[in-house]
Amino acid sequence: MKTRRIVMIGLLVAMYVVLSLFLTVTLWNFKITFEALPILIGGFLLGPVDGLIIGFLGSFLNQMLTYGFTPTTLLWVLPHAFSGLLVGFFARKMGSPLSTLKTAVITVISALSVTVLNTLAMYVDSKMFDYYSKAFVFGALGVRIVTGVATAVAFAVLLPPLLKQLKKIEK
């Protein structure tokens, strides 16, 4: 792996951690955040494996700094790791450059997968630690889906010109 690629992965992981810790609004059991942006950039620019690494390491560091290591830590890390893998896979499959519409499809699929996997993690975590409530786990699911899709659409508008500029730097 080239040094430049390793540095890019490190910067995107650091960006994820900063966004997840300092630019997140948490309301009840859902949050509004831009933490997915570095994962999306990594998946689109570097591919599925690097997207997975960025999602995994960024989410893992966030979990360690926020909650420490718990029996369900890997369940909470899985959604963003899977998102990076998924974005990288679809970006490679669809080719480059991606239109805003194709980017929107990829980012929305990623957001929905993160929401579903986070809900599953919340369900398992709540059962393991005895705080399960149907209202808590599933009550805000609709709001979380709408928030995720809205954020994904905003990213879809932002990403094509941003990726174009980043590709120039990458070379």
C-alpha cells in the first residue's frame, strides 16, 4: 500500500472521529451527524476495502472514546464498516465519474443499511443490558430513516464536485 493511500485513510479516519464526537446532535435515540462523509469519500475514491477500513477504524475509535469496549462494541462498529464496503463496491460497479443521481442512489442505500444495522445493534444491546423497550428501539425508526435519507441526498449533491477535486489531489 502506498504511503499516500495510508495517509489518506488515516486522515479520513481522523475526520470521522472529529465529526462523530464534535459535530453530532443527539436527540433521544437518533442523531444528526456528518460522520458518514469521510466513509463515503473513502469508499468512492479508494474502493470497498479502504471504505471498510475507514468505517471500521473511525467507528471503533469513536466507540472506544465514547463508551469504552463493551460486549456489543463490534455490533455498533459494523454499520459504518459495512457502509464503507457497500459504497466502495457500488462506486466501482457503476464506474467513474458518478452523476449526482448515481451518487444519491449509493448514499441512500448506504444510509438505509446503516439505519437498519444500527437498529439491530440497538435491539441486541438493549436485550443484553436489559433496557429493551419497543418504543425506544423502534419508536424513532421512521425519523431515523428520514434523517438518514435527507443527509444522504445532501451528501449526493456535495460529493461529485468534492470527489472531482480530491481526485486531482490524489494523483
